[in-house]
Amino acid sequence: MKNTFLTFIVLALSLISFPVFSQTGPQTQSDTALLGLPGDNLDLFATLSLFQKSKTIEEFEKSLNLQETGINNLDLNLDNKVDFIKVVTKQDGTDFTFVLQVDVSEKEVQDVAVILVSKDKDGKVIMQAVGDKDLYGKDYVIEPAPPAPAVTANPAYTGPDPVTTTAAATTTVVVVESAPIVQYVYSPVYVPYYPPYYYSYYPPYFAAFTVMAVGVYHHNNYYHHAGYHGGGYGNTVVIHNENNFNNYNNSRRTSNTVNNNMAKGNYNRNNASARPSTGTSASTRPSTGASARPSTGTSASTRPSTGSSSSSRQSASPSTSQSKASSASARPSTGASSSPRPSTSYNSSPSRSGSSSASRSMGSSRSMGGGGGGRRR
């Protein structure tokens, strides 16, 4: 019996301690990097990695919106469906801006991010992804990390683990100039791409799928962060081509729907799958609150009029100065039922004086105060 009890205790303790140890791994690291903004559902590290691997802009747009790639989890209109992201291309000489946009409604377009590709005076290609400040906050900029320097052995090292050969450092950096998309846009065969899609009109390959939980999404894409730096993770990256970025800002698109949801805090959810239901309840709460407040306001206005029987009679008697005696008798009874203590005080005061005429005079003066009682007598 004791062995069985000890076995049960050990099993219970192991089950309790398992979640504690399971949250000390990469999942906690990825969760701490969440911004609490809509941009948490479109990982720009993964987006920029996909952009470099794409051969054309059309291919990048298609891969970005496929459920199989698992990169797009954005839901700006809070309908529990992933939004279609279109890629708008703008060119100014050797400077390219690829704007990622979402048609939030029939009349509203929201910029999500912009990928800047340009050449400097030495012919070096610079690539950066900048998150829109409405979705990622201010100065959310990422770029491919520069290649790590080679590892050179120290000939004077006398430790137990010497380096015997010279080897390149392990890195996942993709050289920008060799990226297929870069070679394409700077080739003679490049043709500017203008997406023909708009709200509720999407390509056949796109099927709006359900938004996944933001924690699961972030964990699934966290490995893309290797080889890049910047973003909202403590590394400040400056814009290398200010002219290119300023030209984009001059035509930046924003949505009132997104701004209103941001002001209401509808995007600040830890579970993206719960956002639509929460958003619905959040939108229902104001309407429910609004409907509740008028009804409460009506009952509040009714209570003062009912609580103060004299004020109710005063408001009624000027408009009905020659009302029937039955309605007059009904008002005191209503006043007595709504506020029994005042009526009791009036009935008790004549009994103390022992004069019924005093009660009638008090009733008369009370009717006079209410307006119209003296005229009826």
C-alpha cells in the first residue's frame, strides 16, 4: 500500500513539474519577443527570407499567402480569417519598394510592411524590410546580417580543445546579391508587377483559412530569425536609403478600421484564434453597454420621479389641471406605494395631533404643493 501511494505521489509531482520545465525552452524565448501588435501575425523575418528565395514577385506573393508556408497569419478586420496580402511594386531607377498591403474593406487599404531593395554607388545591393508603424511600432527594421568572419586558429592556444583548421563560421546568411529575386529585378527581363486583386476578389489559389494562435504561429516561424538582425528585439537598424523610404512614406496607406481596433485594444490578445470571438464580444459589449445604459438611464429617470411623488404630481397637474378625482386619488396611492415611508409619516402625524382636519389640511397643503389640489377643493 505504501509503495502504491509513493508511486502515485511521484507521478503527480512529475506531472506538475513538467509544464514548468517545458516553458523554459525556446517557446518562452519566442513568447517574450511578442510585440502585442497586429504585426505579431506576420513575421517579417520569415517574410524577408521568403522574399529572397522567390524567383519573381508573383511567386513571392503566392507563396506568402499559401496556408502551407505558414507565414501569413494576419487578420486586420478581425473576421477570424487570414487576410490576403498583395504586393505592390514601385521603382525609381535602381531603387525598388515592394509594398505589402491588405484590403481591409472595400474602401480601406492598410500597408503592412515595405521591402526596400536598392544599390549604392559601389553597386552593392541593400535589402531591408520595414514594418508599418501602425502594425509593428516605430522603427521596426530588419535586414540580412552580414557574414560572420572566418574562424582562425590561435597558434599560441594551449587549452584542451584547439582549433586545427581555418573554417568559416556557421551561418545561415543568404548573400543579397545572389538572391534570386535580386537577380530578377535587376535583370533586363524584369517586368513591373501590378496585382489585379482587391477586396473580396482574390486569386484562385487563395482560400481564406482560420487564424492560428499567435503563440503557436510565433513558435513555428522563430527559426527564420537566424541570419537577420534588427526588428523589435533590441537591435536598432537604420534605414540605409532614406530617399527610397521617404518616397514610400509619401504614399503610405492607412485604414481607419485598423486604427480604431488599435485604439480599442482589440489586437492586444495573446491568443490570435480567440481574437475574432473576443473582438466580436468586444464589439458587442459597447453595443450592449450602450443599450444597457439608456435603459438604466430610463430607470434612473423613472426612479427619481417615482421616488419624489410631489414632483411627479407637479409635472402632471399643470397639463391636467381639471383631472378627475379618481386620477387624483390614484396619484396619492401611487406615491404611497412607491415611497411608503413618506405616506406613513403623513398618516402618522394626524394621529399624533388627534385631529382629522389637520390631516386634511396637510393633504390639502400637499395637494397645493403638487399643484391643482386646492383648485379641486
